[in-house]
Amino acid sequence: MYIRVLPGLGQVIDEYNRYRSPEVTAKIEYIGEDYIDILFKGSFCYTCGFYDYFEDFIIEAREFGIILSLERIVEIGGGAIVRFKVEGGV
């Protein structure tokens, strides 16, 4: 599946950030053939669960018809770059 243009992804980012910013913001880092890398930055609520933020992104994407699965998480200072595999819905 080739997803250079992923309809609805901008809306997913906007909606995600609407409810989680400034604690955490998501930004498109890279769009590959069948995956997307999203940069998550912010102070995070670690007691809420660091990985919950990434699972929330999957849930938000599903609301816009994009089916994602989490492939990898690379922790960086103040956040993470998360790779999601696009399973369908585009």
C-alpha cells in the first residue's frame, strides 16, 4: 500500500493536538510507503502512562477511517518518534 498522500491524517493530528496540547503535541515526521513516523513532544503525564499517548493516536486515527498499528517507539529528549504501520482505511 503506497500512502504518500494519506487523506485525513492532517485532521487526525489537529484533533489529537486539540485535546492533548500543550502537554503533548504530535507532528508528522515522515510518511513512508506503508507507515508514518509521528513526533510526539511535550511534558507528558508519565503517571498516566507514556505509551497511552501513542495508543490514543491509533484510536483518534480510527475515528477518521485510518487503521494503524504501532511498530516502534524511539524515545528522544522530551518525547518520542513513533512509527505506525498503516493497515488500511486509506
